[in-house]
Amino acid sequence: MDILVQQLINGLVLGSMYALIALGYTMVYGVLNLINFAHGEVLMIGAMVGWTLLQLIQKLSPDMPGLLQLGIAILGAVPVCVIVSVLIERIAYRRLRSAPRLAPLITAIGISILLQTLAMMVWGRNPLPFPQVLPGEPLTVGGALITPTQLLLLLLAALSMMGLALLIERTRMGRAMRAVAENPRVAALMGLDANRVIVFTFAIGAALAAVAGVMWAANYATAQFAMGFIPGLKAFSAAVLGGIGNIYGAMLGGILLGLIESLGAGYIGDLTAGVLGSHYQDIFAFIVLILVLTLRPSGLMGERVADRS
């Protein structure tokens, strides 16, 4: 039972990060029918900027409380990621909205490689030890252990997802996002600025990726230029699992994928005396992706929608 509780906690922590990243994929797809495969690199930039800010804080004010240090790192990473994401939309994607779908896909992969290379030039190719500013002593919950960093991650993820849901459902911009997602041409005829809505969508997704990036690096105590690739692919799998284009589906898919990975790796590791479990963890996301695309292409909460003309 202790193993089960521990793996459930690990799965919720991992799934919360996947959900935050998956929301960026699903919102952009909802308004543009575009898969932004450079989104994982936005997470990486958030982690790298957070690392830089923490290094600066610890030089200038080493006695600052750890929670405040991490808060400043997140608040500093958010605008940088927003700017990067808005520039990606403006430079790389805007002119390709009416192009064949292969063109923006190839462009997204190219942007991803470009951002990785730029990050490698700025921060180097070696992994960077991420400062552990929160207490490292874990807390005991039902016989399992959870660190203060993981508790903060769960809290931030829950607040971010609730805030996004309120934004989409209760605000004027949220209604505009839904209108553009439904039909951008009709929304424009009704007076909505589709470009403004699309830029706002990229910005919100980038802000969530920045939070996920800093907390991912804080949880695993490391950051490096290629760290966004695998989480980005897994978060895309989570978005497909939940139903890409549906924000609640992205949240559900992220949590489910984290639980599937954690439980699968934990119990396979137990059956193989701890030798193979961690090696199997990365394949679960892609097994789930294949199964979902084969059995239910629209995802758990997705709906079949006709292609836009």
C-alpha cells in the first residue's frame, strides 16, 4: 500500500507538469488547428531563465527566503517565455495559417531546433544544477514521502488550471477564444480581432509552460538546453489522450498520463527488482498515444470536428 500511495503522489506531481504543458498545445490547436512542436522549448527557456535569476538572487541576497526566490524566478521566467512564444507566432506561424499543414509542422520542428541551439550557445551544453531553495526534508503522507517542492508544484498547477478555466468560461477574452476556435472567419465578421486572440492564446500557453519549466527543474534539480524535448512530446501525448483542443481534456490527459507512467514504472521496477522500471517509464506516453490514435482518435473528451475550409 505504501508503494501505491507513493506512486500515486509521484504520478500526480508528474501529471500536473504534463497538464500545464499540454494546455499550451491544446489551446493553440483549438484556435489555429496547429501543433506547436516548439512549445517544449518554451518550457526549457523558462527553466533556464529561472536558473539564471536564482543564481543572481543568491549572489545579491543569499538570505532571501527560498519560497520568495522561487517566486521571483517564476515571475521572471513568465514574461520571457511569453515574449519568445509571441515572437514564434508572429515570425514563424502567422504567414503559414493558410498553408498546407505540413508547412507549419516542419517550421515548428525547425523553431524547436533553433531554440535548443540558441540555449546551448547561451547556457552551454552541460546540465546545470538547479538551486534547491526550498527545504529538502520530505513530509510523510499516508506512509509515502512528498517534498515541499512537490507540494508547491501541485498547488501552483491546481491554481493555474483553475485560473485558466475561469478565464475561458467567465471572461470576455475567454469567449473570444472560444469564438475564434469555433470559426475564425465568422468571429472576425462579428468584430473580433483574431490576431489579438491568437497572440493572447500563445501568451497564456507560454506562461503556463514557464511555471512548468521552473518547477520541473526545481523538482529534478537540473536544467539543460534539451530538457524540453521529451516533456514536450509527452505533454502532446497527454493532450491527444484527453482530446486535443479541449482544455479540460488536456488537464485530464496530463494527470492520467503521469499516473500511468508512475504506476507502470513503479510496479515494473518492483517486478524486476528495480532494474528495469525507470527504463520503461518513457515508453508509456507513446504507447498511450498509439492506442488512443488507434482506438479513439478524438481523445477521451474530444469531439470529432470537420476540417476548416
